[in-house]
Amino acid sequence: MGKNQFSIGKAGRAAAIGTEITTSVIIGALIGYWLDEKLGTTPWMLLVWTGFGMVAAGRAVMRLNREMTRSGDKTDGHGDGQDHH
């Protein structure tokens, strides 16, 4: 049962990161689009703010990688949290 719980936890984190990546890029694009409409700078603000969204998404992926690496360090090296002795 412990192995399944670990897998479910990983799946939950992966789903969360997928949502975070998508939202970061979409929010950046929407802000850029809105600024382009207000400032008449089409397409520059859209491109810049979509880039900001992509950077935020990349940071989220790096954070998840760091968290998963740390949680893997706390196990016995098998990545399943089980005692294999």
C-alpha cells in the first residue's frame, strides 16, 4: 500500500505542475493581450508577457524537480519509501 500511496502522490504533483504551467502561460498571454489593446503595441506586450509566463512555468518545473529530488533523498534510494533491508 505504501508504494501505491507514493505513486498517487507523484501523480498528484505532476497534475498540479501541468495546471501551473498552463495557467502561467495563459495568464501571461492575457495580460500581454490586454496591455497591447490599451497601449496599441500589438504584438509586443503579448510576446513579452507570454515569455514571462513561460519563465514562471519553467521556475515551477524546477521547483517541482527540486522537491521530488529532496523527497527521493529521504528514502532508501529505491524511490518508493519502503524499507528494502
